[in-house]
Amino acid sequence: MQVPAFFKTIRFRLTLWYSTVLVVFMLVLLLGINVAMLRSRPEAPERPPIFPGTEESWREPFEDQWNRNLTNLRTFSLVGVGVIFVVGAVGGYVISGMMLKPIDRVSSLAARISHTNLKERINHEGPQDEVKRLADTFDGMLERLDDAFDSQKQFIQDASHELKTPIATAQTNIEVLEMDQDATVEDYRHTTEVVKRSLARLDFLSQGLLLLSQGSQSQTKWAELDLASLVDEVVAECRPVAASAGVSLEAVGARQALPVKGDAIGLKQVITNLVDNAIKYNRPEGKIEISARAEASGAAEAARVVLEVRDTGMGISATDQQHVFDRFYRVDKSRSRAQGGSGLGLAIVKKIVEEHGGTVAVESAVGAGSTFRVSLPLLSRP
């Protein structure tokens, strides 16, 4: 036989518990009264000499009255236990309902929630008890889900827009070539180059999106690295690109080994992205300086390796500094697209740095250049 759903609820258990406590309390009280009455049984008064009957006939009315009183007490006790059980059940049902009302609201709200409806909140008013904490925790979870869905929606919109641009460029050039009856080999060659550049941009965007969508990478393949050597490699590789843009690129500061543990490809990409960003947003005859140093440990933190990339470019406003590490965010949108920027470079930097237990920050002023600072744990040798 299937048990009714109500008997499986917390409300039923609370009602039963509350009633049981009251009944047990009443039984103990009545048992105590009965025991006390039995122990304090009064004796019949001494029979007067003038009483015509025997001693037993003299005591019989008193015994009968005592037995009737005891029977009435036991009857009233049983009736009282029943009444207490009913009152306890009704009271427990009502009180448990009041206690569980916020939980019912949580259940009802959870049943209505969908990805299109994350704005509702419980907003439970009451004392700071377990129910209040549950309601506040659920409201906090909804807030985080709402922010996550908004971020995901914005990410999809931005990604779709970025991917649509190279597709539209290639498609437009192909359609123009198809409509040109007098197209030459040079026209076909030009269109081919445009399509190749569009595909290269699509590949670059897809690789960046794939990296940002992945979870934390496994540390099993991490190795000991010298960050100073990675800086030298990036400077050597990026110097021709900087020179073609009329910008000087130099590594400054003392040259010493800076051991860190991590992924060589990922950390090199961090430095490359910061340098590439500094080149794109610099001015002609501008400068880029890269420095790396070790900072001694303080009282509350371990020793760190600090990497700085300083440029003399256009600078970043205080408002833009709060968003430069967001996906697809650009300080100068028109200039970024003209230079092939995807708006993913600094977001990738932040992700890789945080996976390595580090932090990244920017200091900048409009017209005075920018300094990007990466801090990573220094590998301590035994």
C-alpha cells in the first residue's frame, strides 16, 4: 500500500514530534499526580462508639468515595491525554506551517524559475535563524545565476558579432567578384587574399574563444620555467613587429633567473599578448619596456615574480580600466578593428595568469601610457 505523500513531509514529522512531546509531558504529569494521590491516601476517622455497625461498615463509605475519586482522576487523565494529543496535533500543524512557510516559498519560486525568469527573490523578513539563512542563500544563488546568464548572453552576442564580421567580409568580396563579368586574374587574387585573411581571423577568434571557454588546465604537465628567458624570447620575436610600427621594444632591469612553475606556452602567450597590446595602442616613435623582478615575501604572503610591460601609448581612462580584462572589450573600438584586434587578448591574459595563481592589474592615465603588471608565485627551491 502506498503511503500518502503528507506522511512523508517535514510538516507531518514536526506535527507528530510536537504532539508526542506534549503527550509525554502530560502523561508524566498525570502519572505523578496519580502516584502522589495514592501515597497520600487519607485514613478514615476513628469509628465513634455509638456507631451501630462494625469497623468495616464504618470504613466502607470512605473507601467507596476514595475509589470513585481515583476512578474519576484516571478517567479525566485519559481524556486529558486525548485532548492534549488533538490540541498538540492541531497546534503542531499550525506552528510547523508557519515555520516552513519560507521553505514553501523557496520551493514555489524554484518551480517557477527558468533562464528567462531569474529576477524574482524571496526577500524573507524574519529573525536571523536557519530559515532566514536558507532564504538569503537561495536569493544569493539566484543573483549569481542571473549575473552568469547575463554574462553568457552578452558573451554569445559579442562572439556572434565578432565572427560575423570576417564572414560578411569574405562573402561580400566573393559576391562582388561573381557579379563582375570582366574580372581579371588580379581580381581573383585579391579576393583570395581577402578570404584568407578572413579565415585567419576566424581561426584566431575561434582559438581565443576555445581557450576562454575551457576550464582550468591540469597542472600535471607544468614544469619549472625561467620567466626572464621567456621575456627575452618574446622581445626577440616581437621586436620586428614593433619596429615596423615605429615603436622601440626593450627588456630593462637586472638579468637574473626568475623560476616559476607553469605552462611555458601559456605564460609566453601572456607576455606576447601584453606586448602586442602595447604595440597596437602606442604612438609613432613610442617606447615599450619590459621588466621582470623578484619581490621578497612579506609577513602574510610568499615571494612573487613581478612582470611589468610599460608603454608610452594613448593610455586608458579610469572607467575603461575597470573593463579592459573583459571579453571583447575595446578602449578604442574603431581603431582596434582596423588593426585586427579581437578584444580577447587581455581576457586570455587574465585567465592564464589566474590559473597560475597570479594576478594582473593595470595602471594608466590618458595620454601618458599604461603599465600592465603581472604577479606570479616565485618557485622556491629546497
